[in-house]
Amino acid sequence: MSRPRKRGRDIHGVFLLDKPQGMSSNDILQKVKRLFQANKAGHTGALDPLATGMLPICLGEATKFSQFLLDSDKRYLVTAKLGERTDTSDAEGQVVETKAVNVSETEILAALEQFRGDILQVPTMFSALKHNGKPLYEYARAGITVEREARPITIFELNFIEYRAPYLTLEVHCSKGTYIRTLVDDLGEVLGCGAHVTMLRRTAVSSYPIEAMMSYADLQNLAEKAPLAELDKHLLPIDTAVSNLVKINLTQEQTKAVGFGQRIKYENANQIYGLVRLFSDTEQFLGVAELTQDNVIRPNRMVNLTE
């Protein structure tokens, strides 16, 4: 029996998209995949249609490491409108409560204090979290509220940028699992006037440089005028998705062994343990492995570039 014909190219790497407003992350993912004519693609954590900014898109073998970017820290610039609370906690929802805004900058600065550090956050009903196999937003759209447990998150930085009543602009550096809409809604409740997001822009994912982002319009324009090789120049290496992991270079013999999925002994002079990224003797990225307490490298997620 013949193998099924592939629908695209085996192209591998990470594309840093500057997501446009008004499109879902899945919609824009499919458009980028088509422009690259890629066989496989996946994003690394959805942005709301309202939101813009950094959306790393993994192509080919890079999709194996998308979870690492999903779990990484993020940075956002957000503008909130005080005085109005909506059912989605952003400007796309229906206003459910209106209150007068009598809040000073001093009161805002004081309120921000309680949202810094390790906190508990109850996820919004308008999220993609699953309950009995269905996303919460499906229940929300049907008018059903599901009980949600508060989840631990970390707000590393919550910086005041500007307040021009009723609009408040903040910069947020947060851990995975943080809902900025919920953060704004909770802040509005503490201030006693309610609030919702009117602008949200993701400015950073992990340590990716903001200057490496490219808009969909520019990518589309390039695809219309240039060969695919020019698009490929905008792909970042696969290993950038795990750049926070310690790098280990293997010998030629070790490279061959892990290529067969074998565990190998490692002279662990630096006493490094946990997940590491492996490179061959010729500096080729091999994948991610676990370096155990007994100094054994156990292949975890390995790339396959032989096809």
C-alpha cells in the first residue's frame, strides 16, 4: 500500500507572528500555514480575537516543543475602561453593570499591590478551559455557569503606565495560565467601579525578541512576491522554543545512541539535572531529554528531520 500523500512541505521552525486584531488564533494559524505551504503547524497559546501581538507559530518538528512556550512567561500591555463590567470582561461582551468612576491614581496604585506576586485567580467562563470535554465558553454562550476552582498564578510585574479617566493602561509580566481579562475584572471590583479590557497586546513570549515579529500583512505580501525560500528566512530555529533549558553537546557515539532512543550515561561534572536540550557533535539540535540523578540521559522529545 502506498503512503498517503502529504499536503505540504516538511518545513521546521518557529515563526513569530504579530497577530492582527479581530481574528482568532486558530484562523490566523491556518492562514500562516497555507502561506508557508507547511505540512504541520500549531500555535503556542491562544490570543483573544480582540488581542494583538506575539503569537509564536511552530511549523513541522517545532510543534513537538510548543508546550514549552505555552508554559512560559508572557508580557502584555493592557488598557482597561473603568466604570463598566461586561460578561466577557472585555469590549466584545455585553455591559452587565455600570458604576460611576471616582477613583484616584493613588487608589489605583494601592489596589495594584494586592495583585502582585503569587495569587489565586478564578478563570473566566469565556475561556478555552475544558469541563466534561467542552470549553467553558460554550457553556457561557448557552447561559450556563460552571463552578471553577481558583488556580495559582504569579504576577511578576504589574506596572502602572497611564490613567486618563476612565481608561487605565498597565504592563503585566505573568506566569502561564493568567487571564488578563480576569485580572482587569478583579481589579475593577477592588476599585469598586468595575472594569473591562478595551485593548490587549502581547509584547513577549519567553525570551523571543519583539523585533523578530512579522505582521500577517507583511508575510502575505512577501508570499505573493517572493519564493518560499524568502519566507523560510523568517523562521527561527526549533531549539529557540526551549532556549531556557541547559544545552548539552554529545559525542558522535552518544548522538548515534540517542538517535535510536537509547539511554546513555553522562559525565555530569556540573551536576545538572532535569530537562536539557541535546545537540550533536556537529551542533545539530536533537531534542529534549531528562538528565536523571544517576547521571543518565533519557530521550524525551526528539526531532526527526530524516524524512
